[in-house]
Amino acid sequence: MMKNNILELKDITKVFPGVKALDNVDFSLKKGEVHALVGENGAGKSTLVKILTGVYQPNEGLIFFNNQKISLLNPREAFTYGINVVHQERNLVPTFTVAENIMIEQYCEKMTSTINQKKINQDAKKYIDLVGLDIEPTKNVEELSVGKKQLVEIAKALSSDAKILLLDEPTASISVKEAEDLLELIRKLRDKGVTFIFVSHKLEEVFAIADTVTVLRDGKNVKAAGINDVYVPIKDLTRDQLITMMVGRTKEFKAFEDRDFSDKEIVLEAKMLRSVDSPKPKSFKIYKGELLGWYGLVGAGRTEFARTLIGYDPPIEGEEFINGEKVVVKNIKQMQNKHKLYYLSENRKEEGLFLDHTIKVNISSSILNKIKNRLGMLNFKKEQEVANKFKEELDIKTPSINQVVNNLSGGNQQKVSLAKGLSVEPDIFIIDEPTVGIDIKTKAEIHRLMYNLTKEGKSIICITSDMQEIIQIADRIVVFKAGKIKGELKNTKVYGEMSKRIMKLIMD
Amino acid sequence: MFKRTLGKIVRNDLAGITFILVLLCTLLTIFTSGFFSAYNLDSVIKNMSIFAIVGLSQMVTLGVGQFNLAVGAIGGCAGMVCGVLLELMGIPYVIAMIVSLAVGFLLGYFQGFLIVKTKINAFIITLALASVYHGLNMTATENRFFRNIPNSFKAIAKGNLWGIPVLLIFSFITMLIFWILFNRTVTGRRILATGVNAKAADYAGIDSGSAIRLAHGLSGLLAGLAAVLTISKLGAAQTSIGSTWLLISFAAPILGGTLLSGGKVSIVGTFLGAAFMTIITNALVLVGVSFYWFQAFTGGILLLAFAVNKIRETMNTGEGRVLIKGGIV
Amino acid sequence: MGVLLSMVVFSIFVGYNSNTFFSVDNFIAVSRICSITVLVGLSQMVVMAGGGLNISVGAIGGLGAVVCGALIKRTGIPWEFAIILGIFIGVLCGAINGFIITKLGGTAEICWLTTLATMAIFTGFSLGITHAKPFYDMPEGYDWIGAYNIFGIFSLMLVIMIIFAVIIWVLFKYTSLGRQILAVGGNQKAAVLSGINVNKVLIFKHIISGVLAASAGILFSTRLGAVNADIGLVWMLFSFAAPLIGGTRMEGGRVNVLGAVLGGVLLALVSNGVVHMRISIFIVEFMEGLIILLAVGLDRLRAIREENLERLERSTI
């Protein structure tokens, strides 16, 4: 335990049903430093952040603040210790002005206090200037850009005397210029004595701004080769070392065989396709029987592009070809039934499943047309057959198919979601983040399943932010960044080489 | 511990309300002289049949995850159309009924269309449309009463078929049709899927918009049916038909197990809920409570229904302890 | 402002078609109507500000008037006290609403569902107390409130309404409670994270709404010269229309007190004008429904415009 650690977490373990999110994790924070918390999607970053901010409590482990043992039972308690968070989603009152948002804690302390608008604007101006925002305190927050809103939140945190400022993926949805300004601001504030926790998976930023770094992978701390501390000053690391720590191969790496598709038919092709939510034109193609990986960081625009392809957000420009034929994309139903293109959402709970309904009902929800007879009545026997078939095939662990999906574990829920998609017998299957939050055994099962599907001649687009996963299973990898396709790589399945090439495409 | 037994009663939706109903009827038979009389039972059963249909009307919209505040207004409009057709145009009552049902369906469908198109909250749209429809109704008919209802039409409400009141048969048939719809048809599934999670329904290839429009249309249709039957029972068509329906339309389905959050309906439960509301009101009459307090009771029961609904919902999304058969009853 | 314009246009239209519209007597009559519509509109506006809708405004109005009337007629209490107790009923009803809503979860949906039920309960109590028979023959001082005109032109009712409106304006502009209500309405999650006690705020907001509603009911009865359970029965509808027309957001977070006042005035003009033009009074209900649809539709357009701006922004990153 170092003496000038303002915050220290030791041996933190956090378990959810079926998944160990954090496994004996250590985290130390020195006063006045910018400490980066780094790791891929699903590495445990957000769980650690939730423990730091009092949203979750660890199953095991201790938290020390200024060498005193504390517990953070709710977000307000974390706040009293001066731990302020600027989340990925905005937490401002949109109808208030900038000043009203910044000073909200102060004037809402007592119900009977009077509002002195002038004083609020004046006090707020101090913090507005501190963060370098060039706007009037009386501007309405809802009219600001995302980047400026973020600065307002930082100003708000500073106004309540924040000692530790935790920024969660702050540059995820702001422009390049705004990101640069933000990094400059962080430097300035650090020099004034504010301590930062900077959560990110953008390595170029980490190198630009951080003093020290903690890397997480699969819920555990990762040590740099040759260094015995989990808490590492950035200046002691090379770029390559950090990349290896973040995406380095673990023992369980087992790739599928190499396959070549250059002589096969193209089942889906997009040419300069763009839509309302996916405005930058993109082109790619996928062959019959291929497992194509779409890699990118969170916010890279892959999901939006998928939504364009399937008709949820139909294209406004460009062309889409299925099996060589040009398609006029109208809606999901058409793409599903006529063109056998199915999309499985990454948010299985919010967009993929009917949580209050049973497994059986969920699986049949996409093929209602196929299990009905002439009068529009459901054929229960057939529905049961289909559900049981997938229960067997996917090994869904449940006492009965009449179980309500909400009660299943994450892995089993994902299997139900997959079954729902498979029931349509798609020729092209877009699966978004298939194994996020799922235990290793089920992960392997799902990988094997996807591979087998491609052997049967189906094509799969696997959208994932898990470097190891994509190098294990994909035949080719398309790399996305900020809404654009940066490049396409043939996957040699050699981990070190592929991960470097992918990261290079992203970091350029 | 009390919570646990309460939970057990609430959990098995139908058992709970059936038990309470049986208890209520038993107590009433024992302690009041009027409950079990032929006249009283006849009146109760007739009222409960109509209220069951009103309850079904709201239940359909609840099933798709929305609310229909215009049940009374749509009923009123359909009712007046029926009155006009019967009295002013002398149209045979079967056709008048069918036209009224169609009017109800159209008014409801329009409402659903607006909701889907504008993406504005169903609550405010149905609230505003309720006054539009009601205002239109009042203005167009100048608040007339239509009293020359053909006797053959009135006979529907008065008559018995093999000893069972025709009204009850109507409500049973309606219940049967909707039970089949929600339990056995693809359309019903689509509505319920949209009710649980409209976005997931879209991704699954189910058009949530058309499910919503249809549900509102059906809701309007049922409101029209209830109105038409009320005219038959009253022997007159007046604009006040439907004005008291809003509360009952919520209380009946919620007491019977339909969830406010959508995706789970109970046809039988709605009928039992309507029965409960009718019998409780009847009880108040028999016990001698002044008729003026009835509305207060209804409101209180509705609050109770909300509390029960909240308990059900928290149990449904609980930590996996409880296994409730989701979907349809 | 669009509201002012429509008011002027409408008035001119009516005045042209009727010769009794532009008269001092009519001005006084309209001012009386609008004192009620504005108070009721403000009552709803306060609830909307915090996110949610109060369906029981009319019922609370009716109950407040009924209790006041019952106290005057059935006990020997001086009418001044009876009025105070009647207003206290508003506090009570509001507290009941707020309490139940917070217990059931505190969301906007729960708010209107609950007030739907309490509307029935409160109306039921009104009916139960009056047995559907009105209370006649109010004491002289009571009637005087509703009848008096300052300088012969400004009805006392109008002045009372203005006083209330100013108080509410002060509430939202200058008090912490007002801001807290708006914060809860604007973004409940942010409010919680900023340390605001949401439950307390919700209860207070409903109490304020109740007081306004009860006051409206009692004020109305002073004009009527009688108290019956019908008071407030139709108020729910225009309680929405007034604030919505005036620019208050339905989801909460922003209020426009002056706008709500003007909205109430417009509604009063409409219901008055309709009579002068010999149009069926029922058309008012129809129009109110349309007005609400329009107001909400415009608000939705604004939200869509914002969404598109955000999209544009994202596509240029």
C-alpha cells in the first residue's frame, strides 16, 4: 500500500449469476494523476466503474480512501467522498440552462432557499471558464452538442469540489477537435490538482494523456511482461507492450481452420451504402459459407450499418445486392422472409427477447407465418417441435420450454435469441456481439455453432469488439472506425500479427 | 409472512380472484336477503355481461402495451349511430348493430393510426380524441334521446336462451372469440409480442405498428358492442352511454390478471374482474350504502388493482424465484 | 406569441358576428370564466412540470367546494373558516395523490393512473356528502366574492386569480422547490444523482396542485351562489389545454406561467364566444380535444427537429 494513494481497491471480486465479472482485481490511484483504466468490451471495466461509483458492491475485497477503509453503498456515498462520474450517457436536465445544471447541487440543497439567478450565472461562469467552454451560462443545455454537454458535466463535477473525476469513455461520441480540447483540459485540471480516472479503449488517447494505467482482461488484472506491478506508469511501457496487455493472447486460444473464399459466389454486397443513422457510405461483400468479422470499438458504427442492411433503417443512397440481384430495401419483414437475411441484436434484453414470454413463444416469434394453418391459427404441435429441436441443438439449459425467458442465465438467454434467429433458416445471419457477458463454455459452444452453420453454406457476419474472438473464428475481418470502413484483412489466424494489423488500422 | 400468503393468492391470478368472488357471493347470500333473489341475480348477470365487454375493450389495448382512454367516447359515438339508424332510418337492428360495430372499429383504428404515425404517447392521444369524439357526438346529435327502439332489439337484453340471459351468451361468445384470438392465432401473438417489447417485435419481423392499429381497432369494436347492448338493455340510445366506463375498463382486466405493462392478458380474468366490480356494487346497494358513494368505492378498488398489479409485476421480474407461466390465460 | 395572436383573431371574428360580445358586461363575464380556467390550468401545469398528469383536478375542485359548502350549511362555522378548510381539502387530496404515487413507483404513467382512481374517489366523496343535492343560499359575504367588481370593471375573481398566478410564477422562478420540480420533470435520473429527494418533491407538487384546484372549485361556487357535486366535472380536459397551448411541456421540465394564463384566457374566450355565435356549446369539447392534439403535435415536431440535429451532428464526427 503506497502512502499517497488517494484511492485503493484490493482483491475486488464481483460475481453475477453465471459470470465472474471481476476476479481479485487491484486498483490504486495516486493523488493528482491521470490514471487510465483500459480493457476491451466485456473485460470488466464497467463493472469496476460501477463499484467505484457505489452502484454495485463487491462480493469480496476492500476499498480504501486516503488509507481509511470505506464502503460505497450507493452513488450518493461515492459522491460524498468526492468521487464524481461523467458517464457515457448524459445526466443533465435538458430543459435547464448551463448554469442551472452546473450549480444544481448548490441551490437544490434546501427546498425553501430562494433562487438568485444572477448569482447562479456568476458562480457558474467560473466553472464554465475553467473547462474552457465558450458559451453563455444562460444557454439551454438541450441545444448543445454532445461534446459541450460533456464539458458542462465536468464543470458540474468541479463545482461540487470533486477530488476524483471519473470519465467513462469520454471521447466516444464527440468530434476529433472536441476530443483534443478535452485532453488539453484534463492536463490543465490535473496540474491544478484534480485526480482523474480515464476509462477508455482508445490506446492513442491513453498514451497521449495518462500517467499510469491499469489493464483489465476477462475480469482480471493484466501485468506487463517483465513488470511485477499491476499499476504501471505509462512512460515505462511501449506501445506494443500495451497492445499486448490489452489484447494479448491467452492460453485458451484455439482458432478455426483457414479457409479461402475467393472463388465462391458473393451472397451479399453493399456499394456505397448510406442511411439516416449510418451516414458515411460504406462498401463490403461477403461470400457464401463465409464467417465475416466486423471489428471496431464501441461507437464505430457497425450496428448502425447492420440496421441499414436489414431494413430497420433503410438505405437512402447506394446499392445492396443479394445473390447478385439488386434489392430495394423496404423493411425488416421483407429482408427476413424474401431474402433470408436475419439480424440478431446485441441488446438481447431490450431488443432481442420477449422477457416476459416463454422460451417456446420467443423461438417461434420470427416464424409465426410458418407455424400457422389456413385459418391463421397456431399449430402448437409444430411450435413445440421447433422449440424442442433448438433446445436440443443449442443445449439450452432449462427444465422446460415453458420457462419464462427472464429467469434464464445470460448464456441461455443468448441461446434462445440465437434459436429465434435460426428458426427463420436465414442464409445470411448478422449476429451482433454474440458472446458478450457469457461464460467461456457457452462462448465456445456458440463459436462452434456459427462455424457449423457456415459449413452448411450459410454466411455469417459476426459483429464483435472482442479481439480474441474475431481472430479465432473469422475468415476475413472488416475493420470499422467512426462510421467508416478502414480496411479489410484476410485472417491468418496468427494472433500477434493479426491483432497488430487490426489495431494499426484503428489507430491511424 | 403476510406478504408471502398475499403473494400466493396474487400469483395464481385466476385462483385468487375466483376465491374472492366465491367468498363475496357466499357472504352476500348469508347476510343479505336480496342477493340470491331471481330478480337481483338477473340484473347482476346482465350488468356484468356488458361490463365484461367493456373490460375486454381495454384489455386488448393493455395487451399491446397501451391505454385507450376513449373507450367511453367511442362507445357513445357507436351507440348514437345505432340510435340514429334504428330510429331515424328504420334500419333493421342487425344491420344497425353491424354498422355500429364498424364505426367503433374505425374510430379505434384511427386512434391507433395516429399513435403509430406521430409516435406521441397513447395516453394523450386517446385522451384528446376522447373529447374530440365525445364533442362530435354531442354536437352532431344535439344530445338527443332516441327512445323508439324496436321491441325485437330490446328483446336481446331481456331475453333468455335455454334459461341463460342472452346478454351473458353474448359476452361468452365474445370472450370465446377473443380467447381464441389471443391463445391460438398468429395475430394474437403479434399483439402480445408488441405489448411485451415493441422493438424486439420489429426486429423479429413482426410489424408492431399494424399490431397497435389493430388492437385499438378491436378495442373500439368492443366498445361499440358494449354500447349497442346497453341500448338494448336501456331501451334507449343516449349520449351518456359510456360515460362511466373508463374506470371499470381498467379495473376489470387488472383485477383479473392483465398486466399494465403489456404482453399478458387474461380473458377469463377480465370477466371475473367485471363480475367482481358488478357484485361489489350490488353489495353496496343491498347493504344499504347510499348510491352516492359508489364512485368512491370504484376508485378505491381501482387503486387496489394498481397495487396488486405492482406486486405481480415485481414478482414477474424478480430474481428468478417465481415461475409464472407468462403469456396468456 | 401565437396564443396572443389567435386570441385577437378569434375575438375579432366573434365580435364581428355578434353585437353583444364587445361589452363591459361580457368582459366581466369572460374574466370570471378565465379566472377558473387559469387556476385549473395552473393546477395541472404544476404537476406537468414535474412529469406526470393529474386527472383528479376537477374532482379535487369539486370536493373542496363541497366540503366548504357542507361546513357552512351544516355547521355553524363562519364562511371564512369554511373556505380555509375547503382549501385544506386541496392539501389533503394532493398529499394523498402524492403519497400513493410515490409508493407505487413515482413515474409519470403511475401518476396519471393513480389520479384516475383518486378522481373517482374524490368525486365519490363529493356525491356522498351532497347526496347529489346542491347547497343553496350561501351567506352574503360568500356570494360577494363572486359578484364584486373592483371599480365596476375588474371582477374580484380575476384579481384573486392573478394573485395565485403570480405566486406560482414566483415559485418556479425564484424558489428552490420550483427548480427541483422542474429538475425531476426534466430528467428524473439526473435529479436523483444531484441529490434531490424525488419523493418529497412529488408530494409537494401534488399538494400545490391540490390547493390550486380546491381554490378554483371554491371560487367557482362563490360565483354560482351554490355548491353542488357537478363542480369540476368537466375541468380535466381544459386543465391540459391551457398549459399545453401556453408552451408547457407535457413530459415536464419546462413551464410557461404566462403562457398557461393566456391559454386559460383563450379557452375562456372560446367558450364565451361560442355562446355568442349561437353555436352548440358541445363544440367546445371537440375543439379542446383538437387543441390538445395540435399542441402536442407541435411539441413532437420540435422533438423531431432536435433528433435530426443530433443525427446531423453525429454524422460529421
